[in-house]
Amino acid sequence: MKNNNTVIIFLLMLVVAAFASSSFFTERNLMNVLRQSSSVGILSVGMLFVVLTRGIDLSVGSIAALGAVVVALMAQTAHPGLALLIALLVGAGVGLISGAFIAYLRLPAFVVTLAMMTVARGLALILSKGQPIQLGASGQIFSDFAAGYGLGLPYPVIVMLVIFAIGGVVLGFTRAGRIVTAIGSNEEAVRLSGVNVRLYVHSVYVVSAVLAVIGGVITMGRSGVGAPSIGAGAELDAIAAVVIGGASLMGGKGGVFGTLLGVLTLGLIRNVMNLIGVPGYHQEVLMGIIIITAVLLQYLSSNRAK
């Protein structure tokens, strides 16, 4: 099984969590872990598609903030559904711009998305005037959704799982998914076979941006405000989840199951550190050490496989 290391890392973190705190396996805490992981999980699906094409998207956190701010502003005067639709279109527009520079002008994805990260965050700050925007009565539906349950799971978790399921079907059972993976493995061979590689590369950045907006809106619902600070550092969590899940930053390797385990592993790590009272600044150091260790294990396993 190609996700062996990911499964082992995840199970190891479960064992550590069980010994670290007797509160870990309570229903309330487990639901909290899932709910807190949902936004990053949604972003990670989009990041996986981008990484499979040998790309990177550093702008997802900022796009999440922009989407949240747009929804919070629009919901004050428009129907919440229309506000969400406009935010999704804004996200798609951002992805179209980034993808065009990367796919058609062949600019480095790192540089383009780094620039878009700054632009999107700046737009969020401008629109919100640097202040959190209260959702108000008309936007209460987003908070109710983020706090609600269905089928025994929080609604944000259901959304995350549905998006993972759709991503899995696309990658595993459709021509488009197979092409996305093949582009990362050998772009030239795919191009010579008559596939419009640029179109597919362009599309994955649109998908990533749209999913970033969804993740941002869910975070907004949980906090009750559309803040321009939403999603700060989320791009790094999404990349870490994808890599811990067994994807290669060189493209052509990765899957939704491994990415989901990567997301849950990050959620477990943060939750355990909170339960045992690790100070915030220390958490960042420990998180970095754990992530690099997990990535190193994946790298060593990949080299042995070769």
C-alpha cells in the first residue's frame, strides 16, 4: 500500500494522543478536532490538484480571507446565497488570473502565487478597512451552519468529506484526473499525446482558489466575523498535509486518502499540544519539527522504493 507511511504516522499520533491526555478520545474533543481540521482539509484538496501538476499555490490562505470578507460584506445587503456565489466567483477570478500567468506565460508558480497571496490579502484588508466584519442577522446562517450537525458530524466536516470524495472520484475515475496526475509525471509526454496541458494546469488553480473561498467561509462561520486575518498560514498547513499524505512536490504522485490522513495528523498534533498545555510559541517549533520528521520519513521511503 503506497500510503503505508502516512497510515503509520497517523496511527502513531493517535497512540501519542491517547497517552498524552485522557480527554482526547471524548466525543466532544474528537468532533472539535474534525471541525477545526475542516477548513484546512478543504484547502488541501485544491492544493493536492496543484501539486500533482508540479505546481504550488501560496495564495490559498489569502484567497480564503478575501472570500470571507466578500461574503461578510455582501451578506449585509444581499441574500446569503448570492453573497456566497459572488465570493466563489471572486475566488474563481483570482484563480483564473494566477493560472493564466502560470499556464500560458510559463511564469514560476511560486512567484505568481506569492504575488497573488499579497494582492488577495491586500484586497481583503482594503474591503474590510483592516477590521473584522460582523456577520449580523442576515449572515447568521453561516454561523449556524458552522456550528450545526448532520448525520452525527459537524456540517463543516461533512462538506470537507464530500469535497474529498469528489476529489477522489475525479482523480481516480475520470480522464481529467488521470491527465492532471500525468502532467506532473511527464508533462512533455502528455503534451505530445495531444492533450491541452495549459488548459488543465490553468484549471487546477481555479479549483484551488474556489476551494480556498469555501474554506474561508467555513472559518468565518466558526468565528462569526469576516476577518482579513482569516487563513494566515493556512497555505503552509495545506502544503504540509499534502506532503505528509505522501504527495511529491515534484508532481505526479499523491492521492486524496493520504491527504485526508495528513490533514487529520496535523489536527491531532495541534489538539494534543493544546490538551497538554504547550505554550503557543512552543507549539510552532514542535509543529515544524514534527512536520519535517514526517516529510523525511516519506522521502526516505520514496528513495528505498526506487
